[in-house]
Amino acid sequence: MPIRAELLHLYRRPEWFAAREAVRKRAGDRCEHCTLTNGTTAMLSSRRRGLHCVAIQCGCAHLNGVAGDDRDENLAWLCRGCHLRHDRAFHRETRSARKDLARPILVALTEAAP
């Protein structure tokens, strides 16, 4: 999921790059949930796609969902799949809010409510 424009400045600071590198080294460049190694390929099975080959790409995740909270205990090195599963509830909530804003009748009803 792309980083929102208003948060992008938090991911361009030298402190973020240093924290990210420390987490990568701590994890041994492996996903801290499923232990797949960053940069390799793996055969994975899913209900939707069956057996398929994927490139493992790991990145740094904020465990509490707060961008800019770069404490070591709040960061984890996760592959894309584990990162998406970790953020699933947050993504569901933000997608729902964006969809509601795109529905003019719903926006009008919520504004008219006491």
C-alpha cells in the first residue's frame, strides 16, 4: 500500500533510514513472522491463487500503526504478506472511510444527523 503524501516526509528522514537498517540487521534480513529470507523466491499456496511463485520482499513495519514512532520495539522486519496481514484491520477501516466519502448521499446524511 502506498504511503500517504502527508506522511511521506516521515519516511525520508535519516533517522528512519537508520532505524530501518537496525531492524533489518536484527532480523537477519528475514521476515520476523514467517522467517522467509528477503530477496528470495518461494512457492506459496493460497485459496485464491493456488500454488504460485512469489518474490519475497521485506520491509520495516510499524507494529502500532503510528508513522514516525521509530522505537526499536515498535518496528518489525516483515515480508509483504505478513505486513499486509498485520495491517488488515487498519486497511479495512481506512478503505471504508474513503468509500463513504465517495458516496455523496451518505456524506449528506451524516452531516445532517444531530
